[in-house]
Amino acid sequence: MDNNRNLILAVLLSALLLFGWDYAMRTFYPEVETPTEAASAEDVPAERAENAIDAGDEVAPAELVDVETALAGGQRVPIDAPEIVGSINLVGARIDDIDLKTHRQSVERDSGPVRLFSPAGTAAQHYARFGWAGDGVATPGAQTVWRVLEGERLTQDTPVTLVWDNGQGLRFVTRFSIDDRYMLTVAQAVHNGGNGTVALRPYGFITRTSLSADPSNFNVHSGPIAANGDGVNFDWDYDEVDEERGASFGNGTDWVGFTDIYWLSAMIDGGGENAVGSVRPLGSSLYRAELLYDPVNVAAGATVGNTTRLFAGAKESSVLSDYQNAGVAGFNNAIDWGWFGIIVWPMWQLLIFLFGIVGNFGVAIICLTLIIRFLMFPVAQKQFTSMAQMRAVQPKMKALQERYKDDRVQLQQEMAKLYKEEKVNPLAGCLPIFLQIPIFFALYKVLRLAIEMRHQPFLYVKDLSAPDPAHILNLFGLLDFTPPGFLGIGILAVLLGVTMWLQFKLNPAAMDPMQQQIFMLMPWLMMFVMAPFAAGLLIYWITSNILTLAQQWFLYSRNPQLKAQMLKEKEEKAREAQRAKAEAG
């Protein structure tokens, strides 16, 4: 009767965990919503006018337009760099058209490049603009039409210079240049051809909608990001910016912008000025990251300049490290490595190294697993030694349990005394599990964040950073539907369950019937729980299970008495189960 009750309890707890896990995954990893609404003037908060540098281009039209329509209107200067293609809008001198050449939207070869920047008024509007603010003086704004002074196309070798004259003696010049990756340099200058001194304040901002942003959760940050002397700030998401009506990062901001899981747009203080970074809500899911410099006085006949760099691209670890080595403070930490960063970073470097040798990330993950298990082999030996010691004292433990079955306190004291006399540590066998936890989460973080893993194939899997696409319930794609949530069981999830079940079968049977029942359910429960995770993570776990089976076989061969005792106990338990069944019948 107790066994039946325990079994029912184990089933209920397993179901609770299974369905609870699915609910948690849908809560913390929601689907990205499709933008459906545009911003309008009446949606913008009243205090925006007081804080805005130039509010002219953040208010989108009442109805969204598609990107092709938006790009067709107005004059543009093409951008054609090794990693970036797009254009600069001469209206406002906005950088609002950027595609990433080497990153596709999906695993399909004809899916087209990832679009990072889009014009104002489109569903995924995301753009940057640089200018000057001043009281009582005409400065270039959102609707200012600039003239090309030099350059017809922005390339790595040919910069583009734009100019605008305010008709009051001030001549504004903006020079754009780009490197071979994702960094643009925006050099602003103003010449005062008038008679008096003019006070101006240079600035830059990035505006984007949150409707096209990746969801942010406890494990992966998406949203506003900034860096100053205290490090990289991941504290703010879009909802918190709304609640606090803005986030300020103070004087000495090194860079500020917006991050998704794989993409980053950020303005970098290019001249060492005492810049102030902030992020403001503009209403209707629009947000603006600002970099505001100290005011400057431009005397008659003088020219004053300011330089800001704009990163608009993929968060490739090696690229960010190169920029950091070139002076962009903390730039490699734009990837949110998290609490296990001390493990994640070297693990990622090792994985990249292995990938360079074997040429496939799936094989590299298997090689990484081999290395980890090799390093942990001494720990596994200690685990088996502890297991052998525990088995050796089990007859004495059973005697104590029979003697003190009605006195749990006394039983615990006698058990502790037995462990001390026999020099047995019952927790020693748990050490490998505790060591595996940070390694597992570190690899999960790597597979989740590293863009180098995105769209990497292995066997039939086209993207190791995505779940296994071969779902059993839709007959591996033959049926035209996608199983929901935890029911999306794939080949890798089944292999995970089978290898874990074999691993538990090879372990000595637990004394407690409740533990036995849980251990028998656990592999199939984990099969459902792990199915939605990245295929690369399942490959790691399956490989680890297979190596554990091989390792157990080897250690059993080195400790035949442990295997013999385990088989003897299993036979005794089988006889007891048959006897109990006969008595019940």
C-alpha cells in the first residue's frame, strides 16, 4: 500500500514538474510579438518635450509602412562595407538602413540577410542620428536635408561627408567612415562664420521599437545596455525604463545603446569626452538611447568638432574583443556571460578552438564533453569508491533500521556513528553532480548567447542553437503541424531519456522504494523537460551519458566486488517484490 501511495505521489510530482516547466518556459521565453501599432504624437508623454534633444523624428506616422516603401522615398547615400550594406538618409542624416551581410534571417539559404536598422515609421524602426543642440540658434534636425560634400558611397576605403548651412553663419559638417566590420565613425564639426560666439552641445542617439526586440528574462538580457567605469550595466529592461521614466548612466559613460541576444547597436564616446548616457521612453514602445556631451563655445571664425563611434552589428566575441583591445572599455562584456562567466568564457574559447580543428560545432561539442569527462575522471573514481564503501556497510545499516524503526532520532544518531566508524561519507557520491551543474549551465549559456553557434549544422540538425527539429509526433515533419511545448519530443530527447535510463539501471538500486520509483521516472521526465532546449545542449548531455556508461563499465571491471554486490541486491529486491505480489494476490 505504501509503495502504491509513493508511486502515485511520484507520478503527481513528476506531472507537476513537467507542466510547471512548460508554463515557466512560456513565461520566461515568450514568443516575440509582431509589431502591430505605430507611435503617434498624442501617445508621447508630456515630459518628453522637456527632456528631448530633438523630438522631430521619434513620432512615427499613424500607420506603419513597409521597409521598401520607406527606403524608396528621399535621397540616400549607399553603404557597402565588408559586413554591412545599407544607406544613409539625407533627410536628418539618419543611419536607418543596415543589413548584416554574413548573417541570415533563418537557416534557409535564401532567407536574406538580417536587417538591423530600419527607417522611422516601419514595424522594426531602429536608427541613429547625430547632431547639435543650442538655444536661440538654428541647428540641424530631423527634417533637415543635408547635401553631399564628398563621396558617393560609404565603403571601407571611401568616407562620405555631408554638409548643411543654417543661413545664419553656422556651417555643420558630418563625416561618416566605416571599418571592415561593424563600426562606423561619425565626426561632427561646426564652423562659426558669424560675428558672435555660439554655445552648442553635440549629441547622438539611437531610437528603436521594443516590439521587434528579443524577449528579456532572468538568463538572457535584452534591452538597454551601457558601460561606464563601474562595468557593463544590464540592470534595465524596457518595462523598467517605462516605470522609472528613463534610466541615466551618469557622467563618464563609455557607450550606451540597445542589445538583443545576438545583435547590438551602441554609441561609443570616441574622443574621451565626459559624455552622459541615458535611455528614455518615447511612448508607444519607442525608446531612445542618448549620448550627450558637454556644451562647447564656438567663437567667431572658429571650428569645433566632436567624434562618436557607432557599432551596429553582431555580438561576435572575437570582434568585440578586438574593439575592446582597441580601447572600447568593457565591450566584450556586451555579451551577458552571467554568474558563471568565469567558466563560460574559457569554455567558449575551448569550443571555438576545437571547432577550428574539427570544422563542425556538433563534433566540437562532443570533443569538449570528452575533455570535461577526462578531467573529472578522478572525481568519478572517488564517487565509485564511496559507492563501494556505502554498499559494504549496508547490512549494518539495515540492522540499525530494523532495530530503531520506531525511533527516527536515535536511528539518525546511530547512522552518523556508523558512518564515522566506517569512515564513510554519504555525500561523496554527489560531488560529480554538483560539479556538473555549473558546467551544464555554462554550456547552456554558451549555446544560448554565442552567435557563432547560430545556424551551425550537425547531422540532420540545421541549427545547434535551436531545438531538435525532428519531432516524433508530427512524424519528423511529414505531418503539417508543430507539436506544442513539451510535446515536441525529438530524436535527441529520446536518446537522452534512453541513455539516462541505462545509466540508472547500471547504478546500484536505491534502498528506498520511493527513490527507486523516482529514478525510474526521471529519465522520461527529463526527456520532456529537455526537448525544447538547444540541440547542442542535448548532444552534450547524451555524449556525457554515454561516457558515463563506459566509465561505469570500466570502474565495475576494476571493482568486481561492487558489481557482484549490486547484482546480488537486485536479485534480492526482485525476490522481495515477487513475494509481496504473491502475498497481495
